[in-house]
Amino acid sequence: MKKGLFNLGSLVLILFAASCSNNDDAVSESSQLTLKAGQNRYTPEEFNYLGEEHNRIVHAFYNEWLAKPQTEKTAQDFGTSIIINETSKYNTTAEDGDLTRSYASVYMHKEFSDPQVFYSFVDRDNRLSSNVKGYLDQVLHAFYDETLSIKDVHDVIADVEVKSYNDPTLTNEDLSILYSGTSIADNSLTYWENNYLDWEGNIGTTTAASKGKTPGRHIAEIAAADFAGGVGAAVGAWAVNVWVGPGQVAYGGAIVAGAVGTSVTTALVKITDMIFDLW
């Protein structure tokens, strides 16, 4: 009798162990699938180079201007040439180069100063999904919220990146456009916070105060323009349907060109009395 009970108990243990093993396999398989899915989803970090390149080229423009000051008649062609030269390393095909040169010229003739026209500025063909617009709106509104400090705006951008990454309704196309913008916006805020007064003092002919603004307000508004230029160029890159994704050089130049062009033009409009040819 005891032997029978022992055998029955052994059988139960064996079945339980087998069940646990199967469950472990299922959990392991599920984890692998989740990991694989995560690896296929774009992350904000993969777009960091866009913001870093934006800052580098904006400062290259500043240094070139100090060496050879420009007039309102020459400034835009001067800026276009610098952007094209500085982004040339990203052009892996003739098509890359064509788009980058086009954006360098177009966005050097664009000032962004009105959040009400953001979507007509960045998305004339209505490619953006309603899902990603909600996140773009959060970043855009943060720039114009005068109750927020620059640090607060950085925090909004970081929060948007975390929440959007975990939002299953967003596609990789949505994320690529959003993260192109947030990378440029975050880096731009840092750049202008550190360099705005140098631009105003060494290039400017007017000041923020003379226009009824604080330097911090001008910094936020210039960064908003950079954000708009980056998003607009990213939407355009996707529209041609050949951009290969984050961490790649293809169309990185075009996106940076859009952001830098809008950045420099908007900054010059704010700190000088120059009247530019704006499209």
C-alpha cells in the first residue's frame, strides 16, 4: 500500500516537474519574443546623432560668421553653403545629396515663430498619424508655456520619449519622426542655453530685451523652430519612402539640414534687424 502511494506521489511530482518545465519554456519563449520585438522598435537613443550634428553645424555657422560677417543679402546663401558642406558626409547616394541640398536651401528661407501653423509647416501632405500628433503637441506646447523653465522643457521631452516608446499605437514611422524632432529639440535647448548670449552679443544688432522678451524666451522659441525644421524634414524624408531608419546615414543629412536651416534663420530674425527672403 505504501509502495502504491509512493509510486502515485512520484508520478504527481514527475507530472508537476514536466508542467513547470513546459511553463518555463513558454515563459522563456515569450521573453525572447518580447525582447525581439523590443529590438525591432526604434528607440530615442538611436536618433541622438541628429541633435548632436545639429548643434555642431549651428556652431560652425557661428564661427564662420565671426570670421566673415554677412549681410541680409548674403546670409542665406552663406548658411546654405555651410549646411551642405557640413552634411556632405551623410550623402551615400546622389538622391541623398539632392534632398539634403534642397532642404538646406528651403529651410534657410523658413522662419518658424507661430505654433498655430506647426502642422502646415511640417506636414502639408497630412502624413502624420493622429497618434503621433499628440506627442508632438506636448513638445511644441512646452516651448511656448511661459510657466516652464528650460529644465522643465527638457523634462517634458524626456517624458514624451519614454511614454511614446511604450505606446503600442505608434509605428516605427511615427517614432522616427517624433524622435528626430525630440533629439534636435533637446540638443537645441542645450546649445542655445549655452550660446545664445554669444550670438546676441557678437552677431546680433538687437537684443531680446529690446523686443520685449527674455533671453530664455528667445531660446525656447528658437529651439521650437529647430524642432519644427527637424520634424518637417523627417516627414519629407519618409515621404520619398527610402529612408532606411535610425543609426543610418541615409537622410540624416537632410533632417539635420532642415533643422539647422530653420534654427539659424529664426535666430538671425530674432537677434538682428535683417529682413530675409522667407518662403
